[in-house]
Amino acid sequence: MKKIAVLGLGKMGYGIASRLLQCGYTVVVWNRSYSKAEELINRGAIWAETPALAASEASFVISMVADDEASSAVWMAEFGAFETLRPDAFVIECSTLSADHVAGISTIAKEKGFRYIDCPVTGLPDAAANGKLTLLVGADAEHLEIVKPVLKDLSENIRYFGAVGTGTAYKLIINLMGAVQIAALAEGLALSDRLGMDREAVIEAIESSAAASPQVIRYTRKMAELTFSEDPLFTTSLRHKDAIYGLKLAESVQSPVPLGKTATLWFKAASDAGSSLDEATVINMINK
């Protein structure tokens, strides 16, 4: 089995590394804090002190980090992976990043002889750990064919959108739509409360309505009952960050996104109130 490095062991990165171990790969892991790697190391993962050390012998390097700044750090900063990657290695960026950042870092990767796979994901940590993610890919078609056996171990559904950058573009579109849905749900629930409507009846009706997307179903009861996760799958700051990236993408092609802008304002307020809180707490901003 080829050696794969995983940079970033948040909930999603941890799930990806866990799945790769399950599939029999030699997995090298790096994270800012060692403690998140301990269980993986006990299962056979190899710890690396820096991204550069993690990448030095890897055929594939997967990054799953929070934002553009973190991505720049793991790839291009001192002791970053680009220092040691061999020219034919695959750079697989699974993080949700800005379109401008992906354009820039993929160009640098190409200049260095690396093969860049733009590969953000959708799915929860359990899906990552069980190989059931949806991968949103932008890549050279020939490169995708080479890396596809690895990607298939992570995913039941590989969506190919075209050239590098198109995977990220789609992810930003769908996440901005998600921000709109969650903000609209919060507004609707807050309005129903102010009207004195029966809360349980409202919950049940929304969950079986035409507006009941998976996102809406996931958050309706949580928002209505104000029962937020103490260890959320998605925080207010991450939702706000993704929405900002989505707005910038829309602005780059002069595409109007008034609903997206309004949702982003709600999530800015929620993030300012608590950046590590459950994104469902956006309803608290509306209930003020």
C-alpha cells in the first residue's frame, strides 16, 4: 500500500485518517496538537512533527484544515509540506477554502511539479470514518483517474466538476445555500414563537414540509428547543467563514447574492457571540 499523509486532525481529518487506516494504507499524520493523534497512532498511524516530515515520503498528501491561513501554513510555510514533497506526489486539498486561495496554491503546486486535486467534501465525520463522503472534485482528468482508487476508499460518490477550482466553487455555492437555509429556518422558528404557535406542531410540520432539506431537518428541533451541541459538528465561525468565501466568489463574477449576504450577517453576529458554538445558535441572534 502507498503511504498517505493526512494534515489536520479535526473531526473530518480524523475521520479520513481513520478510514485510510481501516483500508490498510500506511498513514502518516500531523496536527497542531499531538493529543488528537494518539488514538490513530495506537491503531498504527505514524506521527510526524511537521507537515514537511509527514509529506517527505508520501505519494498522496491530504489536507483538511479550517481556512486559507491554515492551508498556507501546512503547504507553504516553513516546515510546510511543499518543502519535501517529491515532484510526482498528489496534493489533495479537502479543506473548504476561498476560490482565490485554491487558484494560487494550485498554481504554485503545478510549478513545483506536484499534481493538485481540488477536493472539498460534504458529509459528517461518521461518513468520513466509514468511506461515505461525497467528494467535490476539480482536477486534471488524467490526474483524477490515477488518484481515484484512493478517493473511492473515502467516498461512495465522487462528483467531478472539471478543472481545478470547480470543486471549490461548487462547495462554496452549496455552503452559501446552506447558510441561507439555516438562517431562514431560524427566522421562521423565531416568528412562530412570537406568534405563540404550538412549538411541537411547528417542528413536526416543518420536518415533513417541502422546505425540509436534510439541513433543515437536522436543525429544526435543535433550534426550536434551544438544545445546542456542546461539541458541534459545525461552528458559527466555520459557517461564517464559508459564507464569506462564497460571497467573494459571487462578487468575482458579479453574481447577485442578496439572500447570501443577509445570511452571512446573521452568522457574523452568531460568530461574534461565540465562534466555537454550534451554528444552530444563530437563532439566538434573531430571538434577541
